[in-house]
Amino acid sequence: MGLILSPEVKMRHDGSRAILFSVNSTNSINDTAFRFLYPQQAVMLSLFDGKRDLNEIEKIVAYLFNLDLELASKEIESLLALHANREQTIGSLIVDMSRIDPEKARIYDPKDFIISAGSIDMTDTRCKYPCSLIVLPTMRCFTSCRYCYADREGAKGLEEFSLFLFERLLRDANECGIEAVDFSGGDLFCRDDAFDLIRLTFQNKLYPNIPTKYPLSKGQVEQLAEMGLSTIQISIDALDADIIDNLVATKAGYGRKILQTIDYLGEANIKVRTNTVLTPYNVKDAIRLARYLAELPQVFKAHFTCYGRSLYRHEDKMFCHLEDITEFESELNEIKKEFPDKAIIFSGLPGDPYSGDKEKRASAFWDRAFCTANRRGVVVLPDGRVTICEELYFHPDFIIGDLNKHSLLEIWNSPRALKLAHPDQSEVHDGPCRDCSDFHICHEGLGRCIRDALKAYGCDRGHWPDPRCPRAPVGNRMA
Ligand SMILES: C[S@@+](CC[C@H](N)C(=O)[O-])C[C@H]1O[C@@H](n2cnc3c(N)ncnc32)[C@H](O)[C@@H]1O
Ligand code: SF4
Ligand code: SF4
């Protein structure tokens, strides 16, 4: 059998170039893959069609690009050595056809990636169409978690989008090559039409990634399985039912129910991802939870994240302590060794962005992760408005459009979205970014984290620095 690109990633043309990206990293145990490709690179990768082996591909590349065999082989080698994320090279995303489900194989026509040499442009870090989609169907919840980062108050009184608008959005997303809807909120299952939203997502050939704290009944779980749901995220913070009840601030008895839901999911053959928010109130019990989850056959991914400052219901006492986290991490490492087939992930203790000397801060800042807001992804709010990052919610400065009035692509290419993506420094009226000589590279390169600027300096200071920036002043406590 021949070689092919893993079905976890896909190629799509992107106007003046092509992109390679993960179609559903939420469900994958690998990091999100993303890379801009020159047309000739996309053409070469499309030759990996599951029928040809490397020798045959080398011969075709030599013929197509008028190279001798040795040079063609070198071209392919250097293409496969390029990184698609910090861990994986493109080469590691090439698999033998016999290892994948033939129905999932993506076969490309190399001609689709050919564009004239003069129109190739690799400079813009913003995709011509979005390639990921977060949808907040509601801000209502079953629980009222003490640590919650969501703006639930801001949604009070807003009318939630209709099934009609949602279906139009799914069609727009399809046109952009998006294959998954990452739900958030709020809790999807608090909507009466939650099952209709899920059904519509499947009907439009997208996969619904659902995080929930809703204690689903056996019947509801069976209904989800019948609809084709094969994975779901349960957010659970402890194994001790009383600790769960306390953290999610709901009636006694909830903790037992959510543990029961995980059992129902196993019985219905739905695989479970979990997310646990670590605070001083559950960190001791979280290690028991980690072992419990690792032993459950239905759990394939267990994520542990330290509490991050919330813009809406923050208390300093929710931040984790270094000694608790050090102990947690070393015990979790033991569990990881025992269960090498499970993705047990700890995102680490967030560092204090203001500490360290200028040099260290600078090198960490210029090595930060790429911000995808308004460059690769969009976020749809419960009333159909569109913003650039989940945690900015209804903040008016970052709303880029309204699906009640425009299509997803119209919004993506709207003057408002483009202005936010390519900000004008002369409009920054105060703060360190106003006169910064790195303004352009900072905003159009890796990106400035606006969410953290708001958290550090207040909701009216979205134009202030990313608190990790060495020029950023000390603001609110972040860790
Ligand atoms: C905002 S919730 C939305 C989905 C759903 N309501 C839930 O709780 O699963 C998404 C995830 O963020 C987690 N989360 C909420 N507030 C957080 C905070 N301040 N720091 C870290 N994670 C948080 C939740 O526990 C949940 O796993
Ligand atoms: S963490 Fe999720 S369930 Fe809890 S209050 Fe926030 S949005 Fe609701
Ligand atoms: S965050 Fe502001 S001050 Fe820091 S490098 Fe970026 S533009 Fe300059």
C-alpha cells in the first residue's frame, strides 16, 4: 500500500497559498497542526494519495518540477522535515494507507493548488477563511462553578440563535473546510433544542465537540450514541462527590450524578475526554481522580488545568500553590507512566508574567504560542454575534459581526475584522504599545493576547500590552 497524509489533517487552498491544518484537534491526542504551504509544497503533498510509495512520488516530483531524482528526493525530504506544530513534522503526519480507515482518506487533485507565481503571498499570518469554529449556544448552565471564566451575566436577556441560523452557519463553515464545531458556553444541554443542534451538526458533515457538566441520564446518553456521537468532554473536578458539589456550587447529589454519567457513556461506547480545573480546594483529591479516570476504559484523554484568572468571578484564593502543584505533577507523572496509552495532560502552573529579569521575560515573550484569534478561528455568541476569542464574550470592541445580518465569510472579511487583525498604532491613545517599535511584528506575528491584557489591566484597556511583554507594567495578579 502507499503513503497518505493522516486524516487528522487536511490541506485547503488559502487564496494566495495553501494551508495544512488539524480538522479536529480537540479529539486528537496530538497538538493542533497548522502550516502555510507554498503551492508547490501542497502539490507535492497531494501526491501522497495512498497508492504511491516514496519512490514513485520522487519520480513524479522530478518530472513535474523538472529536477533530477536526487534533487527531487531532497525537496521531498526537506518538505517532510518542516514542522506542523512544536512536536510533529509534516513527515510524521504521513502514514501508510493500510493504517487508516479508507473512508477517511483525503485524496487531493494537485491541480487545485496551482496558482500563478505572481499571486503567491506568504506574508499575511491571517487565513483567508477561518479554519476553526467555536460556538457558544447558550450561557445558561446546570451548575454555577466558583471558578468560572465565562461571562454568564452578560448574556442575560439575550435571545439565543435559532436552528435556522445555526444551519446556515454550518453550511458557511463547510465552505471554509471546517469539519468540527467546538461548542462551549454555558452548557449546550441547557438548551431545549440541544439534540437538534447536535443532529444538524452531523447532518452537515461536521463533528460536534461538546464539553459539559450536565448530568446526562442513561436515556440521553443512548440517544447521543444513536445520533453518532463517539466522544464527549465531561468537565469534572474531583472524585469526592462533596468536593465536586462544593466547587460547582450546586445542590448536593450532583457529584454522584456526574460520575454516573461517565459510567453511562462507557456503557454506550462513547469515549470520554475530561477536563479538571485545579484549585486549592480540589488539588489534593485530583490525583485520586486522575487514577480513577486513567483506569476507566472509556476515558481516552484527561486534561488538568490550573485555575486561570476569571474576568467575571475572580478570587485570588482560587489560584493554585506551587507546592501543591509540584506534588500533583510528580504523582501525575507516575500515573502517566502506568498508562502510556492514555493522553493524560497537565498544562503546568501558569507563571507570573511580571517576574524575571527583562532578558528572560523578553525571550519567553518572543517564544510565546501563536494567538489564533481572528487569524484562524472565530467564536459565535449565543445571540449570533461573532467575536474573535471566547473569553472576550460580549465586549463590544471585539465583536466583528452578526450572523443575523451577514454570512460567516462576510464577517471574516469585514472592515471591522480586518482592522482588528491589522491594527493601526496611531489609534492607540495610551499605554506602552502606543510608541512601541515592535508594534507591527508583535500584532501581526505571534499576536498580542488581548484577553490577558483585559485580565491584567481592566476591561477598558484592551489596547494595553500582553502582560508577558517585557514592556508591560505590573497589573492584576495572573497566577
Ligand atoms: C467555560 S466551560 C464551557 C463548557 C461547560 N460549561 C463546562 O463547564 O464544561 C469550558 C471549560 O473551561 C473550564 N473552566 C471554566 N473556568 C475556568 C477557569 N477560570 N480556569 C480554567 N478553566 C476553567 C471548565 O471547567 C470547562 O472544562
Ligand atoms: S465552568 Fe461551565 S458549567 Fe461551570 S459555570 Fe462556567 S460555563 Fe457554566
Ligand atoms: S505588547 Fe505592546 S509593548 Fe509589548 S511588544 Fe507588543 S506592541 Fe510592544
